[in-house]
Amino acid sequence: MSVDSEIRRAGLLRRPYVLATVGAWSLVFLAAFESLAVATIMPVVTADLDGRGLYALAFSSTLAAGVVGMVAIGSWADRRGPGVPLFTAIAVFTAGLAVAGTATTMPVFVAARFLQGLGAGGMTVALYVLVAMVYPAALHIRIFGAFSSAWVLPSMVGPFVAGFVADTLSWHWVFLGVVVLVAVAGALMLPAVRGRDRAPADRVPASAADARRVAEAAVVAVSVVALSSLGELDPVAAWLLAPVAVVVIGFALRNLVPPGTYRIRAGLPATVMLCGAAGGVFFGTDVYLPLLLHDRYGLPAWLSGITLTAGAVAWALASVVQGRLGDRLDPGTAIRAGAALLTGGAALELATVVLHLHPGVAAAGWFAAGAGMGTLYPRISTLVLALSAPGEEGFNTAAKSITEAVGGSVALAFSGLLFSLAPFVGPFVLTTMLGVVTVLIGLRVAASR
């Protein structure tokens, strides 16, 4: 039996990986839970704090801070090692939870959401850097599959738990109750990070380039928020300003991604761009499915949400399958299959609208799309680490996460503009076309393996 086979046989939940696995999975789960929980309880929060006018900002501020956190913590982790940056991000995220849970005004709550985004974005990148150090390459696909399930599981339980806590106790406890859980998860990470930081003599000092990247991340974040807000303007003005926002985003983003990303150069650049395209397809479609089933088919809110649950379940199942298969399945095959499933799912949503098909078709399509994401994302994360030079893991994993966030946000913004022109048809045409682009990029990534 080869060494890699022995490592895979040992698995993630045996020594010496068990504490790191449980702790890292829990941190990812809690960050995802908070993201979904806020969406559920925000109407209650804004009513209680008399802050309905800041409703959208409570979400966009988190997205903006997340982009900055990814860049700042990723750069710091590359220079110093993942330990101190990870626990700094955990502390910032925890502070955001505590401030949100005790907020008595909406501006304070929005500030708390900014801290949560800053910490969550930083945690994501620091954990990826830690994975490169703690886990052998043979287990990377498994741990990234586990991370994918940690993001998906909250979509099945988060809204119900958050609503129940808000109704029976108070919305404050949706945040305060998680503080203790984050502390426990962080404590589990201590053995894994011990000794992982660079020795003082080996640490790389911050440079002007690092400061510039953080500033550029802030420009990207502000521009994404502005683009997402264009739907509030006159349609003509919105369509005139949208390209300007995209140009600004592209210009500021160019130093935050590997060289050659815009040209979709084979290898790491194409892999990073694949993540952004896939995120645009999935998140640009996902937000309109419950609305479609509610408005066009008259389904109640709880039933229309089952379509999203179907996608979440498929994502989790596919992630588990990828973790089980590991390198027994050719990465190129997995990427081609994942891109095809995702695009096929988006196309089925478009067909459902145009041909007035049964809503069950929409659910089946989104199950396929979720399976595509669960197949793609663990492979993309594994490839990014495999293609990263030592000391560049933080930058490259941050680039992957930022590209995903920007791709999803830009797709959502244009979906919103198209929705005003052609409800449902417009957004689903856009995401289906973006799916075709995803397939083409996936073929390029697969061919370079």
C-alpha cells in the first residue's frame, strides 16, 4: 500500500488531524450559519431597531469587508504563517457577533456586520493556508469537500434555527449564542497552529505592494456594493453606470488575482477564473428561484424554498463523493462534469420559465446545479493549492474567494437589471450564457491537468 493510500485510509477524523478537522469545519459552518441566519431575521432586526432604510447596507457592508479581509489576512498569512492571522480573524468575527448581539441602534448593527465580514473573509483564507501546512496533499480533496458541506448544511438548518431562536428568545441570541461556539472551535485549532508560524528571522515584512492590494480590495468592495445598488436608480442611468462600475472593478481587481487570469491562461489563472464564473451562474440564478415559484406558480414561501434545499443537499452529497473518490477520479473529468451539471441546471430553470414547465423541473434542475457546484468547488480549491508556490497559498486562495464573491455579485447586479426588463427570462438567459462560459473555462482547466 502506498503512503498516499495509507494517509487517505487514516482519514480526517483520526490523529493527527481530528482536532484541526473538527475546529476548521466548525468555523466554516458557523460563518456560513451567520450569513444565512441574518437573511432570515433581518426583517425583525430592522423593525426592532427602526432601521429599514439600512436594510441593504447591512448585507453589502459584510460583502465589502469580506473582500478586504481576504486580501489583508491572506497577505499576512503568507508573510508570517497562518496562526496569528487566523486567531486575529476569529477575534474580529467574534467581536462582530458580540456587537451585533448587543446593538441598540441600526448604525451600530451595520458596523457589527462589517466586523463579521472582515473576520469571516480572513478566516476563510487563513484556514486554506493552514490546510496546506497541516494536511498532506492526499487529504486536500477530502478537507475541501468537508468545507463545502459546512457551507451547505446551514442552508438546510440555518433559517429554521435562526427563526426559532428569534421567535422564542430574541434575535440578539442568534448572534450571542454563536460567540461561545466560535470560541470552542477556535480552541480546537490551537494544537494545529502551534509551531506553524514562521520564525521571527524568516518573517517577511509588509511592503508597499501589500498595502496597495488592501487598498485595491477596498475599491473592489465599494464598487461591488455600488453596482449592486444601481437597481434603485432610473433604468437608463443604471445601465449607463453599470459598465463604469465593472471597469473600475476589473481595474482594481487585476493585482488581486494571478497574472493571466483575465486572459484565462492555462493553469492557476484559469482555475481562479473558473471559480468566479461558476459562482456567477449559481448565485445569479439561486436568488430568483423562490420568487419564481411564489409569483408564477403560487407556491407558499416554505414550499418554494425546497428548491434551494434540493440544491444544497446535492451540493453536500457531491462534496462527500469528491472527498471519497479523491485522486481516484481524474480532476479534469470532475471539472468537466461539474461545469456541465451546473450549466444544465441553469438551462433547466430558463426552460421552466419559457415553456411554463412543472415546478418539479425547476427543483430537478437546481439539484443538478447543486451537484455541479459540489463537484467543482473541492476540485478548484485543491488545484489552487497544488498550483501555488510556497508562500503564495494565502494570496491565491484569497484570489479564488474574491473572484467567486465578485463573480456572484456582478451576476446578481446584472440579473437585477435584466429582471426589470424581462422578469425571470432575463436573469436566466444571462446565467445560462455564463454557464456556457463556465463550461469553456472548465475545458481549458481540465486540458491543462
